Amino acid sequence: MSDVTCHVPTQGDNVDSVAAHPTISSPDDVRAIRRSRRRPAITQFDYLHLTALTAGLRSAIEELPRPIDDVLDVWCGSRPYDDLLPAGVRSIGLDVEGNPYGIADVVSNDLLPFGDESFDLVMCVQSFHYMADPLHAVAEIARVLRPGGSALVSSVLGYEYDRRHFEARYTEHELRVLFDAWEDLRVREDGGRVVSWTVLTGSLVHGLEQRITANAAGRILRPAFLASYTLVNAAGLALRGLDRSDGTSALPMNLTLTARKPALA
């Protein structure tokens, strides 16, 4: 198995900013982060991204073939999407050493330290772009899946990346190539160009907020920033109906792939 030492996936796992909470551990903190992802407020700069992501994941999971008894959540973070899984499943969360949440069932820098054909579903939400060797990652996902089991891979596309750590960006075609040998392959867009514009605009303002509200004097401006996020998100909501392309171009915020491992080799 591959020994993967990586940046802990934290894309979007924030209340104000995960970077401001390097050692999150209390149950209250984890619940707040989950809530910010699953029920984002319009005052969050990434409101439209998280809303579209959750809707896409819900639809993708509902359409997966059953039975789904055993689920692996790779680089699970705060595990905000457990409730989208079918009732009664056994879900195992895997994360790397040093992750800040302390709620993973298995903590390891081995990519997938599990036996062959152990799961019916392997999901990797907002983390696949951290895989330094995606071909190996796909092979490992296939190895631990039972025949006919499903992979669900959600990968950010329209968001800025951190130069200090490895991050890839995958278009729909690149994801399809990685899972070319799989069946029932589908790639869906979670938010279009308007969502990407809204989130990136909000992110610029968010960066400014982080710089000037680090001290007590700057924090008095917090209500003004919340109002600005609300205005940007409201504009995005109003413009989403105009987000129509001719089908030849796209700039989605996120892509979610689902594919089924062939029942027969």
C-alpha cells in the first residue's frame, strides 16, 4: 500500500476559517463546522458552493445501486455528509495523522489500509484533488470495493489552490479517463459559472476580512463583511437562472463522479 503523507484536507471545512482553528478538537467545534457545511448561512462566502455540493451529493447517493452496507469515507474531515448515506449503513471514516477533528475511525498515512473487497461504497468528498498519484488511488479504491460496488469522488475545480501543498484540478474528461474501466460512470457539475464567480468574489473579500480583523479593533467591521457576503450571495442567487451555456464550455465549482466497479473482472 502507498504511504501518503499529505496536507490534511480542509477545503471549505470552516466556520470563519479552518486556518484560524489549527487544533479543532472539541465536540462543539466539530458540530459548528458540520453545520457550516451542511446548513450554510447566506452570510458565508462559500454559501452557494456548499449548497450546490450538498444537493449534488444527495442526488448522487440516492442514485447509487443497492445494497450499500459498508461505506468508507476517505479523508473524512468533520464527516458532515454521514446523514446523506442510506439508513443502517456501517460507515468508516479514514483520515491522515494530524487531522484536527479527532473523529476518524481509522487514522493512517497509508492510503487505504483495508483488506480487499471490504466495502460497497468508497466516497472521497472534496479530497481527491490531494491525491499525488490519482491512478494508484483509483486502483486502491477498486481493490477495497466489492464487485459491483460504487465509488463517489467529489473534486473541487473552480476554487483557488494553496501553493504550499500539492493540489490537482480535474476536468470532467480527466475524471472519466481515470475511471475509464468502470461501469455506469457519471460526472455531474455542482454549481456552474455563476456559483464559481460568487464564491471567488466572496473569497477575495474573505481574505481581506482575515487580514484586517485579526485584532480587536478590526473585529468591529465583522458585521460589514457579513453584509457583503450576503449581497454577493444574493446576486449569485439572482443570476443563477442566467447561467446557460451552449454545452461546450463549463466552469463548475465542483465535479462529482460516480462509477461502479465491474461485477466481473
